[in-house]
Amino acid sequence: MPRIQVLSDTLVNQIAAGEVVERPANALKELLENSIDAGSVNLNVELMAGGTKLIKVIDDGIGIGRDDLALALHRHATSKIRDFDDLQRVATLGFRGEGLASIASVSRLVLTSRERDGVHAWRVEADHGRLTEAEPAALSVGTTIEVHDLYYQLPARRKFLKSDSTEYAHCADMVQRLALANPDKQFTLTHNGRAQQRYLAGDLAKRAAAILGDEFAASAIAIDEAAGPLRIHGLTGSPTLGKASRDAQYFFVNGRFVRDKVIQHALREAYRDVLHHDRHAAYCLFLDLEPEGVDVNVHPTKIEVRFRESQAVYRFLLHSLKKALADTKAGMASAESA
Ligand code: ADP
Ligand code: MG
């Protein structure tokens, strides 16, 4: 008997789940990103007990056909990339094919979906990775996924979950991030049966007002600059609106919320001379570049990225932001002297 054994699929998925779905908010992120990748325009989220009892996402995207239902829950199965070339230029939020498999290995997951040309919907259920046969179900076009009792059967993991209200707050933050990145889509969020957030489809200014506040939206500086393959656009906070915390800092690279040292450094430098040193800038900014210019396959949660030309990105951001901030300073000065 060899000492080394190949782990079961379920165990492999549960190990991955430890990274991908640290808490309900991460599971919610995986579900919402799938809905966005599927072209949905209405995304409805229902949570119970901070997402620990139930995370339900209802979308109106392209749906999943009967033959693909089991594959959707299978590890390393994806419709988003096919080969190494695709991996070099990922244009979707997902691509690793492990979100649903991971979640389904640490919960009871119900997946119901109907394709655009489907006569009716199909439904499968996965209880800690054990999958049922697909059966017919009723649903309008799109996909509904319910995640029940996340980590319920894994007490060692469950004990790291915080109170329902803390878990709910993380989920609400996640919805806000995705809602800011997708102002053209409608998002709703309910918790324990009560409506919490409703963002109607519109433009970034409206969405930013709803999430970052009217004061931010009214005083923010609109920015849209491009240089070669790089483009920065969005709203950057007026220096007079410095915040005591970093809560209102949203930066998206190719539509993906990221935390990145290069970006943070550029923003700090740009605001250094105009913002009081103990204040933090508020912003909702989007950097777009060709997918080959950024590696998103750095971490399972994809919150980190690596730029191929990080110095060029840094210089571009610093220059664009300084210019935008200087323009308003000049604008304010001339308004005052008038
Ligand atoms: P990934 O998003 O990395 O491909 P997932 O495990 O999250 O991996 O999803 C697996 C596959 O299931 C996706 O590639 C997609 O084809 C399908 N899928 C998942 N969620 C949805 C959805 N809401 N609508 C349509 N298809 C979906
Ligand atoms: Mg996914």
C-alpha cells in the first residue's frame, strides 16, 4: 500500500473552498460574477441570516442548458476559456471553473436554470458535492442559485464566521462593489425578507450617488483619459471631501474590483498635495486596458492583479489624476476670483 493517496473530488473542492469562499460574501461574489458574465441585466439577491442560512441569486442571463448543469458544478469546468491563449487574455470575471464546485462542496446548493430557447427550466441539487439527476422545473429565462447552510457541516470552518449582522455587512459591501462596476444593471438585495437595497439601472453618476452619497457625486471630478492601450475613467473625489477612512475607495481593472499596491500608490501620490494628510480620498475609478496587459490569475479570489507594465500604469494613473485634480483647482481659483 502506498502512503500517498489521491484525494476525493469532494475533498479537493472543500480545500479550494477554503480559499475561494472564505465567508458568505465571497460565495455571493462568485454567484453575482457568474450572473454578470451571463449577460444578466436584473440581479436579485436574497439573504437569510447574513447569508449563512441562505444566499439566493436570481438572474435573467443566458441560462444553463440541461446537459451543462452538472458540468457547471464540476471542478475546473468552464465555458469561459478553452486554452492557454485564452488564459492570457481573460475578458470575463470568471475563468477558473471552481466557484460553483467549491460552494457546492460546503453547502446544499440548488441550481435552477432555463436557457433562452428552453421550453422549461431544469433543476439540480448538490448536497456537499453529491449531485442529483436533473429534473424539470418552472422558471422564466435565466438562472437561480440557492446556497443553503454554507459551512453548516464543517464546524471547524463555520466557527470562523462572524455574527449574522457582520456577515450581512460584508455581503452588502460586495453587492455595492458589483453594483458600482455595473451601473447599467439593476440590483436588489433583501435580508431576512426585508428589502435593503435597490439600484435601478442608470449611469455611473446616479449609481455613485446611491452608494457613495449625494455629496460625493455632486463634488466628484469626472475623469476620462486615455493613452495608448490605457484608459482611466470614472469619478474621483474632490479633495475637499476627504474621508476619515478608506471605505469609499473603489478601483476596478477591466470591470474587476481590485486592491493593488501600484494603483494605491499612484492615488496617494496624486492626492498628496491637495488632501490633508490624515484624510483619505474617495473614488470610483475604472482602469481599462487590453486583457494581455494584466494577469488576473494571481489569486483564487482574483482581488489581486499583476500588470505587465506596472511602471507605465503607475505613471499614466498619476499623470491623469494629477491633471484632473489640477484642472479643478484652477477651476475653483478662477471661480473664486470672478
Ligand atoms: P467560472 O465562472 O470560472 O467559469 P463557475 O464554477 O463559477 O466557473 O461556473 C461554471 C460555469 O457555469 C460557467 O463557466 C458558466 O458556463 C456556468 N454558469 C454559472 N453560473 C451561471 C449563470 N448565472 N448563468 C449562466 N451560466 C452560468
Ligand atoms: Mg464563476
